[in-house]
Amino acid sequence: MNEISAPLASQAKLGEPKMEKLAVAAGAVLFRQGDSGDAAYILEKGKVMIFQQVEGQRVELDTIRPGEIFGEMAVIDSSERMATAVAATDCAVTRVPQAIFNRKLEATDKFVRALVNMFIKNIRTSHRIFVRRPRSFRDNIKLIRYFAFNVSRYANLIEDRPLGEEMLAALDKVEKAVAELAEIGNRAKDKRHDHIMEEGDAHNVGLKTVMSTEGHRKL
């Protein structure tokens, strides 16, 4: 991919960061997944695509339109870029250096800053869930069985054994229903790509990855 072309405005003097306008050719990379967040951007003209690389696959997260800001999350929480930004068309953007962005954010009310940080945390979490969501009918069957497995672990650990046995009996009924549903799904011939692997599968995301720490918390 191409890189960003020369700025429309002159560079700021050393030690005096300033916002600058950049001409960005179609296909140019504004920042890459894993980069440090040194600036946020405001799209003035054109269209920018935001995507992640997940398990070797490109997953598109958002399309930036004129007037929108992007790349701000890594600037706010000083973390790595969670995605790559590429110009889908010839664009004009305003680059806002981290120092200026943080100075403007610090000038706001403390409550607003705390709220922004909370939103950023929630957005990062939701994106991780989104890019690892189940895709096919088979994926959803695997998830149902995984949740049932976690319930069975709980049922085997609780001290109230009669209640635990009642849970396990109900889970047996769930498994029979899921097995029937899986058989129906096999006849439906869902052609969507599986995103969640079972034991022995390759190149897909594992159940533990999809569910993060689900099922591993202490009771």
C-alpha cells in the first residue's frame, strides 16, 4: 500500500506541534494496527476504511466519512492502534498530534474525561467481540455446547448436590436438543465459513479465544 503524501500545510517548528492538513492518495495507509497512537485524524474529504487483521483474515470495522474523527482511541489511552486505516479514495485529512489532542481533552471537565475513557474501554472490548463473533450455523452450535459445558462445571462444583444433579439432568436434555438441531443444520448445508474451531481444526479461532476467560472464573 502507498503511504501518505506530502502535507498541504508546512510542518510545525521543532517542539511546537501543530495540526496539519495532508493530501492522502487512494490506497495510502494513515496508520497500521499495532502502531503507537501519535495522532488523531479528522477526515475533511474522501472515505477511509478501518479494518483489523484477525487470524490472517481482514475484518472491516468501520467506514469514516467527511467530518468524522478517527484514530483517537490510541491517543486517549496511550495504547497500540487496534486497527489499520487506509484511504479508500483520494482524501484530505487534518492530523491532530497527540500533544494537542491531550491538551484539548485535559481542558474539559473531569467527569467528561472519565466518561470518554470509559467509552474507549467499552469500544475496544466490543470490537474484540465483534471480530471473533460466530459466523456459521455450526459456530453457534459449538457456542451452545461450550456454554453448556461451563454450566456443567458449575453444577459439579456446587455443594448443593441435589440441585447440581437437577442441573446436569436438564443439561442432558439440552444436549439431546442441540444434537437434533446440529443434525438439521447439517442438512441445511450452511456454506458460511466457520470461525470457531473444534479440537483438531486449523486456521480458525478457538473457543477459548472467542469466549476469553468465560468459564475460568472462580465460583
